[in-house]
Amino acid sequence: ATGPTGPASIGGPNSNSAPYTTVLADANGIILHPTADVTARTFTINSNANVPYSLGTAITFINEHGAGTLTIAITADAMYLAGVGTTGNRTLVANGIATAVKVTTTEWLISGSGLT
């Protein structure tokens, strides 16, 4: 056989209706803010000091339709908005999807639809 090996899909979704901080099991998976939760929430990417994700790790955030606004935050590391380069927390509206990729030990790059 030739070609890539590994899982055929990304993991998840890990559904959360409360503030949430990522764990190692979230690597290459989906974190979902479900429709049933109309409260604005913050999901935080943990620091490299606490959770040493491998370079290239991707975490996808989905804010379902009808869900409250989702803030994607980061602790001690830096998260850059793709194409713009600004750092800091990001807002994901309902029906939005965003993926953060770890590009260095302490830096993430995030992009998506409905993301500011």
C-alpha cells in the first residue's frame, strides 16, 4: 500500500456548554459550542507549558447556529490571526468555524469563517 496513514477524519466533537480550556486529547479534534447553549462562552487554548502539543497540531472550533458568541482565547502563548498577523483573543459568531494550528512551540495561527 502507498499513501498517507493515520485517521481518516479529525476527532470529536468535544461539545462544551461552559467555559473550557483545551487538553491534550483535543489535539487534531473539534471543540463544539452547541446550539442549545445561547450563552456567550470562552474556550481557551492552553499554554505550551501546561499542554505541550506537537508542532502542526490543529484544533477546530465550531459555534453552531443559534449558539451564543464564542471567544477563542489563549493563555501565555501567542495566537495570530491569519492574513492580518494581529494577536489576541478572537470572536467566532454563530455558524462560524475556525482552526488554530500550532506553528512554533509558543505560537498558533488561526483562521476561519465568522472569525474576527
